[in-house]
Amino acid sequence: MGRVPRHLSLDEAMAAVRSREQLRASGMTARAIGDAVVRGELRRLQRNRYVGVKLWNDLWPESRHLIELCAAVAEMRDGDGVASHESAGVLAELPLYRHTPSAVHLLKPEARRGSSRVGLQHHADLLPAGDITVVNGIRCTTLDRTVFDLVRTLSMEAAVAVADAALRREVMRGSAYDERAAQAWRERMLQRCEAARGGRGVRQAEAAIRFADGRSESPGEAVSRLQLSRLGFRELRLQVPVSGPDGRTYRVDIGIEDVRSFYEFDGMGKYDELALASGKTVKQVVLDEKRREDWIRGATQRRFARAEAPHILTAEALGRRLAVFGITPPRR
């Protein structure tokens, strides 16, 4: 199996950023620092901030951007703005599905057109005091405001992944789903849409918020559900329980009830992560998963399809994948 990228915590990201002064204190001369950048050993983030390329290459895009944000914050002046959009998103540990930010995003109501500088993107927008919070000393937009900014500016796929992840925090009580909390979240977010009626991306934001389901456990599941919906499947159940042997309960990512089928998304590194969590070998985890799937097929007499990241890039790609398993959209 290929290398699985890493995620960093905020503390780890902060520690990964090295200032020029720190590098000089470790014995590197100014010339040595420049040579290390040229050789691809150091990556320059801001004028006086660097990160090791070996670590950088091992990270998911979200963690790379978290490092970029930490470097920018270390260089920021008073009044530079509040971390927003993708930058506030990585602080809140929201996913950025198939999206790599091109700059650190700062919300600054009084920002003038063209006031951004290399590595920083200023947004001039209304910013009520209630939309500002502080995370480990970094001023940023609140979770609700961050979600609203992202679901109206990212792709629909990324918007649904963000909305699902944010809603999940509000509604999951252990393995139970709090419907009242979900409705309250949806109403709160739709009020933001109504207040911004006519603005850029608001119609998409409304659609993503209405479509969101906190039972999704990963961006891959969220995007899978979106593509299934685009294909014409309407009766989608998430985390469907299936009685297993010895009284255990299996849960399947998505039940496609229109056609009595099951669907699961296998994300990058899934089996490595399961092996790490269980203390088993990857080979044993794969064998256990096969036995689980065989039981579910036999007990329910349903078709069972699996998909990976390339299969959910478009609805058409997922449709072709499902067809291999004999699963096609119902005729309406």
C-alpha cells in the first residue's frame, strides 16, 4: 500500500514552523538557509518563516495549509484581519475536499481592493463581533460563519463535505443522532443564507445546508451521497445497522433503499487505520472486512458495492462503478 499522508494538530503545526532566527540559532548561516531552500530541504512560507520539506511532503493539504496559517500569523501585524474561509476551516478541523488553498485567507471589513500581499488573501465583508472567536491565540471566524463562507465559495462537493462535518459535531450523541439539534442547526444556517440573499454562492449554500447529514463519517461518504443523489437515487440511509453473528451489529455506510442495495466508500488508508486502531495486521483487517461483507450480503440478500476516491469524482464515474455490481438508478 502507498504512503498515507498525515494530519497535524495545531500545536504540531506551530512547532513545525521555523523562524529565520531559530534556524540561525541552530547554526545555519543566511547562505545555508538560502541553499537549503534551493536544494528543496526547506520550504519558505513567509519572508522569515520556513518548514522542512520532508515533513511538508508527508501531509494532507489541510495540514499544509494549517502550517501556512501559523507562519502567516507569526508575521501578521495588528489589524491584518481575522482568519477566515479555508484558513478558519483548517483551524476548525473541517475537511477541504479536493481543494488546496492558494493563500491564507483573512477577513478584514475595511480591506481595499488589491490590499492583499503574497501568500495572504484579504476579504472585505461584514464581520459582526459575534462571528469572531479565538483558537489557541489565533483570531478567526466562528464555526457557523466559517461553514457559511465555505459552502458558498467552494465546489458543491467540498461544500457538502464541510456541511456534513460541521453538522456531525452538533448532532451525534455517541452513536445516536439528535434530530432536534440537526433541525436547529439547519434553521440557524439557513437564516444566514436569507440574510445574504442575492449574494455570491448563497443558492449553493442553501442547497448544501439542506442536503447535509451529520451521520456521514467522512468527506468520501458525503460526496458519495451527493453523487448518488445526482444519479437519481432518492432513498439513501446512512450508517444502516445489520445484525451480525454473535449478537454484534454491523453498520453499512449507505443503504440505497430505492434498489435494496448497500454502498461503502473506502478512503485512502482505511485498512491501515483500522489495523492501527485494532492492533491487527492489515492482512487480518482485510480478511475480517471480507467476512463482514460476506455476512451482510448473505443475511440481507442485497447487492453490495464499494467505491474509492476516483469513482466519486463525478456522478457518471460512480454510475459506471455501481453498474459493475448490478446497481442502477430506478426508473421514475
